[in-house]
Amino acid sequence: MPRFLKAALLAMLVAVFVGCAQYRNERGVEVNWQPSALAGLVRGETTRADVLARLGPPSQVIASGDETVLYYLNEHAEGEGLLLVLYNRFEVDTRYDRAIFFFDADDRLTDYSTWLRPPDND
């Protein structure tokens, strides 16, 4: 078999068994809890209905004694990888944005906390 044919066959085999992959996944609720949307929330006055009207349905509703908790979560993952026959490498960057709101027995806001991961500056 000619040398160039062997090289071409080898190159084709490598091309068949080597691959790159990109990954993107988003789960959870839409991120609506930017500071501007939360500006009018007042502990002791804002109701659960007010928060639901601003942010929509939460990821979870948690009942804890007389308290109710609305938990909002958004997960965003992106990655890329190298897929070989004997070795694989995959890097994934996952971002979690969260907001949690606590309400008393009268459905009045008692406390809340939010986390928005700063955007990447690439």
C-alpha cells in the first residue's frame, strides 16, 4: 500500500474517532429578580401575591410551620469538550441565580435574599 494512502487512511480514522462538543443547558425559572424589580419590596407590607405578580411562579413553594417560602432558581450551564477514543476532556461552567422570599402566616414578606452571579467579562 502506498505511503500517502496509509497517511490518508490514518487521517480519516483519526477524524472519525476525534470530536469536539459544545454544551448549553438552562433550567429553572426566568431571572426576574434584578434590583429594579425588587425596589418596591417592603418587609411587613409586601404580600406573597405582590411577589408572585412581579416574579411569576417560583421553582418551589416551601411550607415551614406558619411561614411560607418562595424559592426561585435558574441554572445556566455552558461547556465545551474534546472527545477522543481513549481520553475525553469536558469543561462546564455552571451559573446559579437564586432568590428566596419568606412570608409569615398573614402572607406578609418577613425577609428575602437574592443572588445574581455577575456576567463574565470575556
